Amino acid sequence: MEQQSRQAVPRLDSDFDRLNRDWYIDKAVQVLVFLGGISAIVFIIGIFVFITKEGFGFLVGDFNFREFFFSPNWRPTSENRETFGILALIAGTASVTGLAMLVAIPFSLGAAVFIAEFASGKTREFLKVTVELLAAIPSVVWGFIGLAMMNPLIIKTFNVPVGLNVLNAGIILGLMAAPIMTSIAEDALKAVPDRYREAAEAMGATRWQVIYKVVLPAAKNGLLGAVLLGVGRGFGETMAVLMATGHSINIPTSVFDSVRALTATIAAELGETAAGSSHYQALFTIGIFLFVVTFIINLLADLVVRGVRKG
Amino acid sequence: MVIAPPQGVTTTERPVKLGVAGLRIRYGEQTALEGVTLDVYEHEIFGVIGPANAGKTSFLKAINRMDMFNTDMHVEGQITFNGLDTRKVRNVYGLRRRIGVVFPLPVGLPLSVYDNVALSPRLRGEKNRAELDVIVERCLRRAALWDEVKDRLDTLGSMLSGGQQQRLTIARALSQDPELLMLDEFSIAVDPVTTMRIEDVLKELRQEVTIILVTNLVQQARRLADRTAFFLDGRCVEVGVTEDLFTGEVQDQRTRDYVDGRFG
Amino acid sequence: MFEATQLNRRNETTQKLFRLALGGMTGILILPVILILGTLIWKGAPVISFEFLFTGPTKGMTAGGIFPALLGTILLVLVALLASVPLGVAAAIYLSEYAPNNWFTRAINLAIINLAGVPSIVHALFGVGAFVIFFKFGTSILAASLTLAIMTLPVVIVATRESLQAVPEAFREACWNMGATRWQTIRRVVLPNAVTGILTGVILEVSRTAGETAPIMFTGAAFFLPLLPQSVFDQTMALSLHLFVVSTQVPNMPEQLPYGVALVLISLVLLMNSLSIALRMYLRGKKKW
């Protein structure tokens, strides 16, 4: 009853409820930006689909799980019998990445602690900017540095015949990964609330005790995330390891051995293979392996870092 | 849940601008306001008084359909604007354009003072500079801000003082040329003299606009409001002619206690 | 009393040592790179001249300049930007302004992290499989640029999202209260206040794109081309690949020439990064609310 009497009043119009141009534009934009938003997912799936598509023939044909992962013989162009074993390539990637982390983890974490907890004002600003700039140096330039500067330096210093080896690539990769790890680790340290520090200081702890007993434990997930991202970066690096490892298939027994990395193999050989050949498809299969491993590393890093945010 | 309309107030004499029936607002499991049934007539100043956390601001947000941007906020019951159920409105933006709101925290947008006030007309499609000039000056004058900013209309609205930003917010709400103007404790950041000037403007505006005035100052409601609702602890305790709440008969003793300043 | 002082002194010494060690580690991290950059400049600077920048390579690339590579890099970057900036900004607007807090949004964020984390050579394989072969662009600027665009998309998304989220929520609410649609709010208030931040991200992306080598090796960049590209369906030379070629693939290369190429490339990249950092600092100093 009452409802009816309200609607009967003529002076009150409800003209505003028309769907006008602005409304349609708003809806259209909403759809467009949503498409932009899902593009990242589309591309990740697309990457997996397309490299699997190209490598598919090998996966269902010549691919032999045992040979692929456990044979050190990568002889894709052998005339007698092609073998596609990536064990030596994995060893190459692992040795270089391992050495790189040995270099990068202590120094980047040390630098992160210094920048976050000790440096202040201008020094801090300067170090942060420098670290950011170092992170921007392209990998092909690092490769060139390994080739043109580190190589003769290693030959001279250690009196070895070849300077393109695990040591060279490991140091290069370490220097490359360190800035990124430093800035992520520094973020993690900065995310530790100041009240933790103040509480510890109030109890009479010195600066380094505060860091050692309070800040580092509180930031440990973020620091682990930084390390994982560094590992992922080293694992996936291409140009620098292509140019600095010496690019010869080897399971290394010393840091002076030349090795060859998974990524570098693709970069070096894809141009010389015929599309659709077993060799070509095997290279894409290495790509699938790289994709899956880095995906897992990134996922882990994300989960670890997210843990820190929840806590 | 539904409370009968207060006696002595007939609903058929004047057109109902805003009809509220059985309104309940909750945030997650927490109920902020419930059992609100009232009508706001065209061209009246409708006061809403009550202590903090009575649900006054949530009430305004529900009218303005701001729950759309807050997934946590749930509104039940019916609110009609010009007889149209606001829950069933297709173009919420069209609805909001007819409703001007001033919330207690002043927000000067990071645009020039001029652009702040000209924003709403521009959103409507007004491009004529001379026309915009007129609107900007009129709204700034009504909000008692014109004299202070007329020589620096290109200052960023977000860089004005708190009190100025509050009046800028009022000017912006006026620039919408709203049918319903809702003010939520507008005088919090404004000095008493300016408050009085704005109150005078509101009295004038009653000729053109319906006004809902949420205030924590009972005397302000008494000065301005034709009728007033008293909210307490998430419930609408009483709706009546303002003067009755202060001197006449009240349905609930708590209303009188509150307006007399015995709690709140 | 006496004991406490001694303890304090010991602690102070430890702290000083600790600080010194950490500072030293920071130095060890930074100094070699500074030395390396110094060497690059010292050996590369004599090579660089107007002629070096604006003529093509001659004598089997052992002499002459880098103009086709420089131009190619600029083209690759421009086409990549055309694709990734609109897409990245749209994605960031979605994530900052529309996306609900649910598993799907988390999946998008994870995809972005992975897009940035997938090895560049895998991006190259994707470029070959998708753009060169499937979409039949052939090895071309278009295929290479699209590969680069997808690879650097996270840079634009992350920078844009951050600068959008830096705009206070109260501004949006004030606009919505006036009846502005979401898009009107974004266009009139949010975007204008985020545009400089977005620009820093775009510049950063230029720097990343210009330095990448692996993704363009098989998708559109060539070791040597006698002619400049005529359209986006042609191949091109590129500065980054050129550095790889002159330092590994060409016999009898004079020692200095690769240094010149490296210096030009790194100057370009660091210049862009410095610009982005400077813009960010300027922005920080200029508060609008």
C-alpha cells in the first residue's frame, strides 16, 4: 500500500537508471583490463604448450628417460648412433650454479645486512642505487667480461691452459646474481618491524646481537626466497654461461674443467638444426625440463616468501 | 524487525524521497545497523543523531550503494530512491550522481581546486568552460571557501588545510547538483564561524534539495533538521519531528537522555 | 661494575668488527664490477667515434661501425614496447583496481613471477614455436619483439601496479561517491597520479629489452645483414647479439672492437636505468598529498 503511494508520485523520476554511454564504456574497460590480467596466465600456459608441441615428436619417439637423464653422452649429430644424454649438461649447469651461489650467498646476504642495518642516509642510498645498476648489466656483457677479462686473468693466476671453465662462469654468474639477491634480501630485512629491534635493544642487546638473534630469524623466509631466486636465475642464465664455461661436454672434477650448460646447449645448437629433426626436438625437450625446474623454484620461492608475509 | 512508523507523522502528505524499510547492515558476521524503517521527504532536512558506532555512517554508505566496493559489507532490507529500489538499480553510477555525500574525513583530490569542483560536471559531459566557471564559483561560494581560494584555483586540492579540504568536499558534493545531499559530521574539521555559514547555506538549499544531516552535535540537528532519527548501538531508536525529541513527547526515554546530554 | 664495562667494550669491539666485515663484503661485491666497468671504458672508449656509431661493419665485421645493430636494437625495443606497455598497463590496472582477493588473482601473480623467472632461452624456444612457426611471422623483427615483450611484461606490470597502489584509496572513494564509474575514476584521478611511476617502469623495460640476447637469437636477430630492415617482417641485427658475434664468432677480430660494442651496449642500458632511478627520486621528492 505504502509502496504504491510512493511510486504514484509523479515529481520523482527514476530517469537516472538508464544504461548510458559511461556505463557501457566502464563495462568495456572492465573486460579489456581483465583480458590484460589473464594474459600472464595465457602466456605461461602458451610457453608450456608451444615448447611441448615442438618437442613432442622426440618425447614420444627417441626419448628414453634413462638415457636422457643418466647418460653423460650428448651426441645429437653422431652418424653411428645419436645419443641424447643430458647428465653432463646438468652437471655443467649445477657446478656453475653451485659455485655461483657459493660466491653470491654469503656476499649478498652480508651486503644486504650492511645496507639494511648499518648503512644510513647517503651511503645507504648510494649502495642501493649501485646494487640496482649492477643488476641491470646485460648477461651478454657478463659473458664478454668472462671471455675477455676473466679468461686471461685465470690463465695467468692459476697457470692453467684454459681460463673458460667452471671457475670463470661461477664467478661471473655469482657477480650477476648477487645484486638481485642483495636487493630481495634487503627488502626482507626491512620488512622486519622496528618494534622487534626496539624490544631487543631495550633488553640491552647490542646491534649485532639484535641482528643475529632477532632480525635474521624473523627474516629467514625472505632470505631463503632471495637465495632460491638466485638459484633460479643462475640455473636459467644463458649467454654468460655460453661464453664463459668453455662450452665443452664434461662432468667436471675440478673448477678448472670446462663444462657446458643446459641453456647454453640450446643457444649454441638450435640455429644449426633442421626444424622437426630429433636434435631440434631434443633441444625443445631440454627447454621443457628448464621450464619445469624454474617453475618449481619460483613456486617454492613464492610460497616461502608468502609464509613470511602471513607471519 | 520492522518498526512501525512513528505516530503523528503521515507518510502520504509529501513525496517520499528516500524510503527505508527493514534495513540491516552487517560487515561479515558483525551487525552494524538493523531495524531501520523510515521515510525521508522531499525538501526536508532529515537529521540523524547518535553516539559513535551507532551505525550512522554505514546507513549513508548503504543508501549510496558503496557496499558495491566492499565485499565484506552486506545490506538487507529495502531502500528506495524516488520510489525505485536501489538494490535493483542497474546503473548505480547514475544513482550516485543524484546523491551527494560528504564524509567526515575531508578528501581533496590531487587535482587543482578548480578541477576538484568541475570534476562532477565534467563527468556528466559538461565541457563549456564558461558554464563550468559559473558552477565552480557558485559551489565554492556556497561551501564558504570561495574567498579563500579564488586567487589560487590552480592549487592542488590535496594541499589545502584540513578545514579547507572539508569545504572543498562539500563544494564537490554540491557540484553534482544532487537531489539528495548527505552530510556526515561535516563540521568536524571546520571552525564554528564557517560551520554557521554552511548551516545557513543548508537552510537555503532546502528549497531545492533533500538533505540528510548526520551529526554528533545534537544542537546542530535542533537548529537545522525538520525531523530527526536517533540511532543507538546499531539500532534506530526513534524517528520524529526534531522539536518533539527535545521538548515534546518521546517514545523512548533514551532519546531524551541523549539529547539532554546524559550520555553519548 | 667493572665487569659490565669490560663486557660492553667487548661487545663494542665485536660490533665494530662485524660492521667492518659486512662493509667489506659489500665492497667486495661492488668493487670488482666497478673495476670491470672501468676497464670497459678504458679499452672501449678509444673505439667509439661518430663513425663507429653511424656506419655499418666492414671487412667481415673486423672493422667499421655498429649502426645496423644499434638501429636494430632501437626497432626491436620500440615494437616490443608497443605490445607490452598497453598489455602490461591493462594487466596492472586489473590487478590493482579490479581483482578480488582470491585464488585466481594469486594464480595471475604467480604467472607474472614465473614469466619473469623462466630462462630467457626458454622464452626464445617459445618465440620460435609460437611466433616464427605457428603464427608464421618467420624470423623477423615482429617475432623477436613479441618474444621480448612477453619476457619483459612483468617489469611493466609490477612497476605500474606499484604506482597505482600508491594512490590512496580515499581518492577513489571520493570519486565513486560522486557517481564516477570505475573507469572514470581511474582515468581522471588514479592514472594521472601514477603516470610518472609507470614511466619509470617503461624505461626499465627499455633497458631490459635492449640488453637481452638469447630470446632474439632464433626469432629475428641475425649475425650479419648487408641491408637495413625494411619492415617488421625482416630480420635485423641487434647490439646485444652483435657483441656475442664479434667476441666469439669472428676470426681475426681486433681486440679493441668488442670492447667498443660492449661499452655502447652497457652505456645504453645503464643510462636508461639511471634515468629511471632519477625519475623515481624526483617523484619521491614531489609529494602531491
